Amino acid sequence: MAHNEEEARLQIVEIGRLVWQKGWVAANDGNISIRLGEDRMLCTPTCVSKGRMQPEDLIVCDMQGNKIEGDRGCTSEILLHTTIYGLRPEVGAVVHAHPPVATGFAAAGRPLNLALLPEVIVDLGSVPLAEYGLPGTSEVITPMLPLIPNYHAILMRNHGAVCYGGDIFKAYYRMETVEHFAMIALVAELLGGGRALPRLEVQKLLDRRFRDSLACSKTGDGGPPMTAEDGDQHFDITRDDLTALIAHVVDSLAGEKV
């Protein structure tokens, strides 16, 4: 977590260059923000390449998306950031980009929601797909509203992906995980189709995720309820208590052939 605005500016510039170097954005695509407090955020401006930003290019906005400080224009996707911060008070940073493989899944109308990789199940659960909405308007937010409270990463149909976390590095690493997962899922499809983990193994991972979330909640990044898919069966994972979690998983998978 950035300790002051100067440090936050340097972090956004660093992440912007990483995103650009990895080819997750082209031209002036993408946007990044860090929460500065309850009522302010620091974010990337419009019409600036994420690979060429300087700390002084960044702007400060309030939580309604109004520019408070900065010489450049506000990103057209500011509503995406204000909405996530409003629905997820523990989130400290947001990264929106267009990683090619993950965005390919989004353009094909395909979520990343099969239980294929333990690391993805533990950190993300799954990556759902939000239906298309006109970028830069409230239309892009509407289909995301039920998803933001329940996931750490979301594919945006025909648009890209957004990830968020307790700090900017966590948000960035989640974007890395999403793109890596998409590449592996694509290769698995080319080889005949991915084989989802059986429900018992998913359950073990979710037990671990629940225990980790209790530990992480002390650091402000415990996260929301998690979801994953085992084969064709979808189930929700809440953070009530471990007994209720296991019962919910087992009940929701009742009758499934594994």
C-alpha cells in the first residue's frame, strides 16, 4: 500500500510500464488508480500511453469521479473505478487493461470459470464475464454491479479485463494470473479440452482459501465470497464459517457425476 501520494504516483507509473511492456495495452488503452483515502483517488489520465507516463501526468479525483488536481483530462473509465471503490471498501487499487488472450475469451463471450488451476481457485475462484456495455458510460458498469462484490477479477465482453486488490501490486498480479490462466485454458482447448479438477480437490482448495481469507482479512485484502466451477456445476463460496462453507459446496454439487 502506498504510504503517501508521491509514492502512489511512482507505483502507478511503474505498473503502467509493466502493463505496456507485457502488451496488455496498445496506444493509450487501459487505466489504473490507487485509493488515496476515503474521498480521493489517484488515477491515470486520458490520452497518455501507460508506457510513457510520468508522475506529474496523473490526476487526483474525488469518489464521484470529479477531477480535483492535475493538468490532464480525466480517464473516460473513471466510473469503473469509483464504482469498484464504492462497492468494495477494502480495495486499494484498480487495474483495467486489454490482455490479448483473456480479452479474446471476453470477445468470444467465454468466462474463465472452470476449476483448472489450483492457484486460480485459491486467489480468484473464477473470472466471470460481464455483458457488453458502451465503454466510458454507465452502460459498461450496469452488468458488472452484481459481479464486483463477489469477484476479484472480471472479464468485460468485447472490451478487456479489470482486477482489483488491497494494493496496486495485488491488483496487477491478479491481472497477470488472469492472462496466464487464459493462455493455459486456450492451450488446453487446443489439445482437446481442459479437465476440471474433481469436486473433492476443489473443496480442499476452497478450505485453504477460506483459511487464507481469515488471515488476509487482518491486512485488508481478505476479499469477497469466492466462486468456481467444477465441470459444468457452479457453486458459491461464502465466508461465514468453515462448516457452513463445506455444507454449501457439498449441497450445491449434490447429484453431480464426477
